[in-house]
Amino acid sequence: MKDKKNLIIYFSRADENYSVGYIDKGNTEYIAEYVQEFTKADMFKVEPLVPYAKDYQTCIKEAKERVGNAPIKDSIKDISEYEVIYIMTPIYWGTYAPEVETAIKDLDFTGKTIRVVTTHEGSGLANVVSDVKKICKGANVLNDAIAIVGSEAKESKSKIESWI
């Protein structure tokens, strides 16, 4: 995968995270940076149009309300130049963050290879791989998805390198 044109599409949230406490950088962002280091991928950070609350409990309520309608600040219009796309997200309500769906739902994934990464505190991959397969029609979603415990994200560089 390193010799192909790669793109990372990721969502990550700082502030209060489950079992981690308040953090300055989201767990998934650490993983995205490691993947970028090993693949030289371009990166696109999915950001909500309206930021989530800083406290975890309010954030998860807001995320549930945004399922199916999560506006984002910027969008990707064209992914035609990329061969491999990494979709990275924390687990929200059993799947990807709602903003990830907004970011990817209208893209043409025909012929693309997709690799999935999740961060979590006990949910593993949840339904992310099957949900990505549903929304990314025409893509080859690899079955080698990896789930990183969020509280271990900063220390996962060697695990990511082995996975790449």
C-alpha cells in the first residue's frame, strides 16, 4: 500500500473522551498521523460544522442527534487520484462518527481500496466495516481493519507500522 496514492479521511475529537479524560488531541488523530508517516498519504480531517460539547456525556447525546444529519465544515469533492483510502473514526453509537458518513456518502469509490481504523474503549470495530461497505459502493473494503483502544492510541505507532 505504501507505493500507491493514499488518502486518509478521519474524524477525531479532543476534549473529554471516555476513560481517557480531557485531551488536547483526539485519539484517532494520533493514528492518522502514524498512518500518514508510513504511507505519505494526503490527509482530510472531517470537522463538524458545529463543534461538539467539550464534556463527554453531552457530546454523545449530540452525536446521537446528528445521525443521518451531521453537517461538516469542508468536504472532499473528488477522490479520483487516490488508490487507497483510509477511513478512520472513533466509535459513536456502534459505528463511525456521523460526520464521517457526511464526508464519504457522495464520493465515487469505484475501484478504490479502503482500509478501516477505529479507536474505541471496548467497542472494537463495532459495525464500521459493514457500514463502510454499504456506503462505499464499488470499493474493495479490506477485511484487515484494525481497532485501537483510544487510551493506547499515542503508544500505538509500532502496531500501526506492522499493520501498514
